[in-house]
Amino acid sequence: MRWLELKAELLAIGSCRLTGVDASGYIESSAAGPGAGGAGSVFFSKGGKRVRLSVSPDSPLEIRHDGDGKVHLRSGGMEATGILEEPALHCPHQAYITVSGRCIFSCKYCPVPLNEGRVKTPEEIAKMIEFVRDRIDAISITSGVVGSIEDEERRVIEVLKRIDRQDIPIGVSIYPTSHTPDHLYSEGVSEVKFNLEAATPALFREMCPGLSWDGIIRSLERSVALFGRGKVFSNVILGLGETDEEMEVCIRLLTERGVIPVIRPLTPAAAVASYRRPPAERLLRIADLHYDALKKAGLDTTKAETMCTYCTGCDIVPGRDYE
Ligand code: SF4
């Protein structure tokens, strides 16, 4: 089975059951991303490509650890060998840190507002980064929203001022105000990710009450003007009820503006826990549309230096998962 098809099948399952030799050293427990607040995740890797899977004793996918990170994966007729990668902070090769692990908003797909996560201090974050410094290529910062959107932006900027950057690229993904792109650019951030989350304005209104689709689009446009084409990213969740055609329109809306979409298969949670993960065939269909749109816009995912497009754990990334 080619990597692309294998990854689509694995993303459609989304979880794994760990057996064999104790693999706890490879498990990452995270306050952000799909599966936030759950039993943790592992990063299965084969031929330098990776996928992130939540750990669940009920998963139909077995990953048998034979020691030293070597694993054998099995589900139904599907089998593969590979390795488990050791995460640095949140994912391999990055210190990807969530500043505020709580949120005042209540986007329907997001488990973060249900968590009683802490707000980390700049000092604490600087120490976390120093701890993994020799294992990372990038620092990525994200956050919930505590207080107000403006308060959160100030908190993240304090973190940026405190951390020792040396020559490492920094990515930031927060909910933006209209000034956020300029503020982050002034702080020397390399890449930004402002998430559109839903493929249509109507779905966005339903899923993200109190937040602004148009505001995010404006922030993305301003970011491309500052950071450049291909340095700006936006997650769009696949599986919230949009059609393939609506997803294609959304992908093109982003790529035509110089923004690289991150097409994130839904992890059913919070108020959409009864929804289904998108099946592998749909992931592959959308990946084809995504590939075409990126190519037409001259956007290259292999140049990404931070955050999800650099990691690739949770999504099919045309250009990185396949040429
Ligand atoms: S793709 Fe993004 S959310 Fe998923 S593990 Fe990697 S950095 Fe985290």
C-alpha cells in the first residue's frame, strides 16, 4: 500500500491500541490539537513520513511495539511496519506550546473549553523550550482565549519577547484581532496560522458562535502582505457537514490569496461527538483538489518551517505526503 493510501486509512481510523513492549516514552499528552485532553497520541512514521494517532484501548488498529520504537501496525487486512517517533513538545522536532489551555469561546468541535487547562507563564514556557532545545527545528505557539482576544494576543507577545529564539523559526497560531498580523510581524515571527475552521460562512456561524469569518479572512490577507505567500496557513476542518464542492471553493479561496490550507479531518468531540470521521476515500478526493489548488497558486508546502504543515501528523499534506 502506498504511503498516501495508508495515511488516509490511518487518519480515517484516527486512533490505535498499543500492545507489546511498553511504549509510554513515545506517548504525547497534549493540551491542543485533535484529541486534546485524551489519553495521548503517538506518531507512527514510515520512510520519513508521519501520522499522529490517538491512543485508545478500543481502537480497531493495533500497533505492536517490538522495542526501540520499532512497530508493526495491523487493522483488518492492512499491515505495515515502521517506527514510533519521540515527540519533543506536542510533536516531533518542534516545541509546540499552548499558552492558555482554556477558552472563553465554545466552538462546537473543540474540547479545549471543556478542559480546565492552565495559563502558562512566559518564564515557564522559556524553560520548557530550553529543555528540548537540542531536539527541535521550530518553536510554535498556540493558545485558547482567556479574558479577551486582545488579552490573549498580549499574553502571546509577552511569551515571544521572553523566549530565546537564537536562529530558530517561530510560528504562531491564535485567534487574531485586525492588528495581530502586524504585531506578530513586528515580533519577528516567521509564519502565522489563523484558522478558518469551517468551509463555509454559514457553517462557521453555526460552529463558532461569537467569532468572525470575515475578520479571519482579512487577517489572513494582511498576513500574506506582511509575511509573504506560503508563510500563512489556515486550518479548515473536513467533516462538519460541508460538501466536497464547498470544501473545494474554500480551499481555492485560501490558495488564491496565497494562504496554505491545512485540511484537518474532524475528530468528533465536544458538541459534534456524534459526527463521523471522514472516510479514507473522501480524504483522498479532497487531497487531490488541495494538491491542484496549491499547484495552481504556486504554493509549496515543503517550504513550511513551523506548525502543522511542517509536522504533517494530523492531515494529508500534498507536497510532503506526496509530490
Ligand atoms: S499536525 Fe498540528 S495539531 Fe497535529 S500533531 Fe502536528 S502540530 Fe499538532
